Amino acid sequence: MPMRLEGPLADRSRWQASACSIGKAMDVVGTRSAMLLIREAFYGTTRFDDFAARVGITDAIASARLKELVAAGIFTKRPYREPGQRTRYEYVLTPMGQDLLPAVLALMRWGDRYLQTDGEGPLAVVEDTTGEPVEVRARSASGTDLDADGLRVRVNRRVVSPR
């Protein structure tokens, strides 16, 4: 079941989703290399050469994507210098980038469920202290788990028109 569209959104032919937050987010993180760079940052990767090698992309692509992600505010560059070497930069997730954790985990779980032959992926994400599996869910502020048919989409109160 789809989400219910409320008010002026109910007539989909009358509004354009040009201001859609999903579209804007995909403009920033919508490439395979961008998402895998973000994944690697959650795994603890910080150095350019390690990002390129672990994601399996060329230095040129790694450089371009990291530059875009820094400009978007997902990563910040932090200088470091090894003895006898020139100053280099490591890439660290900002709070904005850290907020992508549920999206990264949701993509991982979806891939585990539908793209792995056994329905389980090669990795398990568990709570550090208990070892319990981590789940990503749509949940109301009161704690109710929801599916799409339990959701309604409305125009944000601060927005005058959905156009």
C-alpha cells in the first residue's frame, strides 16, 4: 500500500516535486562511489588512499567525490603530517554526514535481504555492548513501527504551496 497524500498533494497532477528532499539528497549522495565513501567513513577510513583502495575507485574519482562531499558538508578535511612527509588531509564525517547512518544501514539491510543469495549479507551490524542486531525502521515519535500504508504525507505547515 502507498502512503496517503493529504490536501493539495492528493491530486498529484497539480503539483511538482521539484523541491523534493529525496531529490536534493540524491544530488549530493546519489552516486555509488559517494555512498561507498560514506560507508567507509563509518567503518573508520579517514585517509584518501585508503578510501580509493577500499571502494575500488580511481584516485581521480575518489578526489572528485570527496571534494563534492566536503563542499556539501558531509565530510570535513583535517590536516595531518607523518614525520618527514608533507601535510596531508584526512576526511572525517561531520554531524551532517553522521546523520546518514540510518540511510546507510537501511541500504545495507535492503541489499542483504534482496540481493544476497541467502537473504543475509556478509556483515552483521550489532549493538556494541549487547551484540544484539541493529534494525532500521520507520517509527512514529511515540514508538509505533509503521509501514507505508500507515503513513500520510502533507504539505509542511511552513510551506504555502506544494509547487
